[in-house]
Amino acid sequence: MYRRIIILTILLFLSFRLIGQEENYISLYLLNFTRYVEWPAEKRTGTFIIEVLGHASVYEKLKEVVSGKKVGNQPIEVRNYMTAKEIGKPHMMFVGHWRSREMSQVLDKLEGESTLIIAEKEGMIDQGAAINFIIKDGKINFEFKETHARQRGLSVSSRLARMGIVLD
């Protein structure tokens, strides 16, 4: 009996550690994506906006990661929203797993915008995300569909494609 409790406790602890690590990795990936994507000239002035929909822990970690950093000459601001109705016109939009059912609303709201859309649930590439995080063999990786980025006026370095799983 005690052995089962100890094993369950260890498994629970490891799963919480993985969740915490997931937020670290996603936040670092989001920052690094800015190095491999070029936005149109009109988006290269003012503040660089990254919006997070429905994933408060990624938002909190991302704020830490980008603190004091810039994309080119643009300071980075991170915003968090709980519904698609609230989102603005960001450079990058991260749609958390729990809000993936709002992807069509996100796409409608960002129609015609040069926004890199990133998600974290299976099937989101097919729904319009340019990048989708997946866990494969116990590691966080990402799928990438360049046509979805290009449709939004974004130019993506081939180096980004080599780091992920290309689906074009």
C-alpha cells in the first residue's frame, strides 16, 4: 500500500515538473521564433506585441523571458487574454490548448493581419496555425506550415523549418 502511494506521489511530482518545463520551453521557443520570422515594414516600428490566449502560466513565464529584450529595435510587450473577443492585432498570437476551440474566432479576428499564429494542440496546423507545439518521444517539438505564415505576409527563414517538423 505504502509503495503504491510513494509511486503515485513520484509520478505526480514528475508530471508537475514536466508541466513547468513545458512553459519554460514554449516561452523560449516563442522568443526564438522572432529571430527567424520577418514581419512587413509597417510592423517593424513601435512595440512588438505577443498575445497569449488562455494559458496564464505561459504568459507569466514569457513575461520573465522577454523582460528587457527587443525584436530589432522594438521593445516586447506580452498580453494575456481569456477569450478570442479580447485579442488585438499582435505580431505573434499563442493560442493555449484550452482555448484551441476558439481558433476560428482568432483567425477571423486576425484576418489580413501579419500575425504569426502558434498553437499547442493536435490538429491546429490544419485549422490555420503556422506553428503548433507537440510532444513527441517525451520532448517538446513543433510542426511548421510555411504557407500559413506566408499567407499572412510573413517571411520565414529556412533555418526555422529545419528545427521543426515541416508540413507543407
